[in-house]
Amino acid sequence: MRLGAILIATLIVVSSIQAVAQEEAKPDTEKAQGGGDLRSAVQNPISSLISLPFKFSFDYGAPNGEASFLNIQPVVPVTVGNWNLVNRAIIPLIDSPGEVAGTPNIPNPIPGNGATGLGDINYSLYFSPVKYDKAIWGLGPSITMPSATDDQLGSDKWSAGPTGIVLFQPKWGTIGGLARHLWSFAGDSDRADVNQSLFEPFVNYNLPQGWYLIADIIITANWEADSSNRWTVPLGGGAGKLFNIGKQIMNIRSEVYYNVKKPNSAPDWQWGFTVQFLFPK
């Protein structure tokens, strides 16, 4: 099934969910979770909140055609003593009718006529203190495995490196950033090495009734590429909402970004839509 069909089905389900939610219950956005309200926990990537997001992304304006992505991004924190060990994975499903442009999941795509399937899976583990003052932070390792089902959808390299998050949560919302760098250390010697930096500044501004505004900008630098094709820098943002379906708490958000700096093969625009299942402790 193509990702476009999956998105249409998801939109229908979400529309039905919202209709049911309005009849069943008001959003429980102030429910306590680990000493704070739920919305703060959702906006904190390293909170003690278990979640299962499905992020759909659609590229527009690339020379090689449009591409669709579904990133399944489970987050499972475990508390050990005074530390939260936050397990985060990114499992990408990709559908590209033409040559795949470079993305955070595919730093060095191989030329081809397009492919559909599983990309390279990334796993990160953040060590974050349970108690903190004003700054919430986490540090740890990140590793990407060559799990792609087609050579065009992955790097054919094992890569690893450090990752870290720091954020602040004033009364109006959340502001912070994530950084990660990956170097390849094993894999197909005929494929290009991975040497990629990722910077992800994010800000949430809370609105009444569970609504919020968001900008979540993923900036990447491929240090193996020439200077004119090294950086991808998007600008944009969107909005989201927390709501209930009975006891199940949901988060949805939609965002649009324009690449003000990009490699020649990269798209001009990207639209994203996320459906997230939340499981407060």
C-alpha cells in the first residue's frame, strides 16, 4: 500500500476520532503526569511519558519527483534510580517514484529509479535526570543500522555518534533543541561514508482547549557532500491539538516547511502530519 493511501485512511480515522471525542469527553490536557501537566510532558522529548507517534511527510518540488515518508517513532522511558533512560527509535517507511533525495534517514542515497520499503532504523538512548532545576536535558548514544529493504532507501552503513537534548518549559510552552552527529563505522565499502550533523530547534506555544502552535525545524549537514549540497535548512511551522477518546489520549499536529537552503536534489517543500498515541503512567 502506498503511503498516500495510508494517509487518506489516517485522515478519515482522525476525523472520526475528533467527532467522537467531542461527544465523549473534553481534552484532559491538565492531567498530572510525573508532577507536571500532560501537555508539558508531550512537548518534552525525554519525559517519562510513553508514546507512539506516526509521522507522515510528503516532499514537493524535488527534481526527481515527490516522495512520501511514514516515520514510526516509539518512545519508551525507563526510570532507574535518579535517572530516566529514554529509548527513542525512528523506523522509516519510504515511497519514492524517482531517485530518493537525501534526508535525515538517508544521508547518502544511491541513484536509482525509485523504490518503496523500509529505510535505515535509528535508535537513540538518552540519560536524563529525574529531578532538574530549570533546564531539562538528556545525553546519550545514537546508532543507525542498515535495515533498508532497497539500496536506494538506505546508506548500507552502520553509523553511530552522540546525541543530546536541552529544553526549558516556561508557562507559555516549551523551547529547546536537539543535536546529533553520526559517523559510519562499518558496512558496504563501495558506498559513501556517513558523516552527518543534525540540529533540531523546536518551540511550542500553548493555546486554550489543548491547541498549540509549533515550529520543529530539522537542519542537517552532510559533511561528505560538496559545500553547495551540504546543508538543508527549512523554515516553517504548524499547529496541533491534544484530545481524548475515552481513556485514550491523542495528539495530532500538522506542519509545513520550506527549504531556504538545500542540496540540488532535495525538495522545495515538505508537509507533515503526525498522529500520536499517549500513555501516561
